[in-house]
Amino acid sequence: MTIESYPAQSPYRAAGLLEDKVAVITGVGAAETIGAVTAALFVQEGAQVLAADISGAQKETAVALGTAAAPFQVDITREDEVEAMFAQAVETFGRVDILVNMAGTPGGRRGEEVTVEEYESLTSVHLLGTLLTNKHAVRVMAPAGGAIVNFSSAASFNIDKLNSPAYSAAKSGINSLTKSFAAHYGARGIRVNAVAPGFTLSKKNQRVPAEYLKELTGKAALGRAGEPEEQAHVAAFLASDRASYVTGVVVPVDGGWTVKLA
Ligand SMILES: NC(=O)c1ccc[n+]([C@@H]2O[C@H](COP(=O)([O-])OP(=O)(O)OC[C@H]3O[C@@H](n4cnc5c(N)ncnc54)[C@H](O)[C@@H]3O)[C@@H](O)[C@H]2O)c1
């Protein structure tokens, strides 16, 4: 399902899960990123969304979402830009209730192929980016409270030789940051959780060569890849008040890839 067709083709009726909430969502680049589909679901569920990305494509995403969304260009590794992103959300929508930090970049190199450049790029976007966005989210959310959903990966559990070790390590760091922020800010009414997707058919993964595609889809107990909206629905639940007693958890949304190891 694409952002253009969402929610028109969604099999689910909106439940007002995020009515009156203001969300900042990063990583909403091109249509069919998990972020763009998540932004569409959040709007469908009643939220107003600041749609943020580094690529420039956040403008198209926000236009497709209508008046409930506004675009913002951000590099989440730059603290001044992250601070400006939250200031823009407050200026546009009055406050911030939710952060979904989705922005990320895949790691391609395995084992001894890893370079310092790739390590630094992955660590910077995933680990530093999560640290900065979470830091400034809790700053603007307090004292009203709120919810943060970080995007980790099934790879954070170091499950497979197919994964880039630098990517896996950076995503493991996101799990740690998620728990750390949850522990520090629970008393202020801020819940912090993470979604750990398995192989999901966002736009870039639709271009994966056929032989890898077969191998990757075969990893899940369900025997298929995930769809972006299957990640988005879990993020929406975790961000909503229905998850009011859930904090500090990393939820695998992987069709049972990781459970096969249990
Ligand atoms: N698709 C999968 O199979 C899968 C699996 C596990 C985890 N994930 C994670 O889920 C998230 C979304 O995945 P996706 O497949 O939609 O990714 P994607 O690569 O299609 O989209 C990521 C978006 O993040 C943006 N971005 C990258 N660096 C940025 C930066 N420094 N600042 C701001 N924006 C930046 C990109 O421009 C892009 O729009 C990522 O964090 C990814 O690591 C995806």
C-alpha cells in the first residue's frame, strides 16, 4: 500500500487512536518508506504530523497528507536541526505528544568488508540520531508527558550473517537508548518503546535482487516479508494511550524471524 492509496485502500476503519495528538515523525521520505506510510496512518487515526526527512521528499509526503501535516527538512545527526524541528512542531501545532524516530540508513557491508566510513555513518544516523531526537522530544514534551517510538531492527538481536555488523550494533544501541530513556522519563509520564522490524517491503526493499528476496522472505516463521503498514500499526498502538502501561520494550514485528531462534 502506498501513501497515495492510504487510507483509501486500508482494510481497517480508523478508530481515532491518535485523536488530538501531535506527532513528529522522522524518515518520511519517499512514498512507501515505512515512515511515509506511518505518517499516513497517524493522520488517518486523528493526529497532526510534522513530517521530517533529510531528502526533501518530506514535502511530497506532507502534501499527500493534507492540512493535518507539515513538512520539515532535518538531518537528525545535527543537534541544531533537531532542536529546530521540535520548535517548528510547537510553532505549527502548539505542542508535541509523540515522536516516531524512523529515519535510518541501511548497512551493506558484512564482516571484514566493514569500513570506518560506513561504521561512522551508521552509528551517526541510528545511534546519535536517536539520542538527539529523544533528548529534544522529552525536553518539549515535559511536563505534559508523551510517547516515543524508536525504530530498531530484528538485526539488533544479531540474528543473521546477512546483517551488517555495524548496522546491527547501531540498532542494538537504539534498544539500549530506548530502555534508558524509558527508565529516566517514566516518572514524567513519557513512555519510550521501540519497534524492531524484520524484512519489510519498503520501496528500497522492493528492489532487492530476486535470490536475496527469496532468502529474506523465507526467514520469517510466517514465510513472507512484512508490509510497511504492518510496522505502522504497531507504532500507532505504542504511541497511543491504549499502550498506557507499556514502556521500555522493543517489540519485534518480524513475522516470527527472531522467535525461530528461541
Ligand atoms: N525495511 C526494512 O526491512 C527494515 C527492517 C528493519 C529495520 N528497519 C528500519 O525501519 C526504518 C524505516 O525503514 P525504511 O525501509 O522505510 O527505510 P528507508 O531507507 O526507505 O527510509 C529511511 C528514511 O530516512 C531518511 N533519512 C536517512 N538519514 C536521515 C537523517 N540523517 N536525517 C533525517 N532523515 C534521514 C531517508 O531520507 C529516508 O526517507 C529505518 O530506521 C530502518 O533501519 C527497516
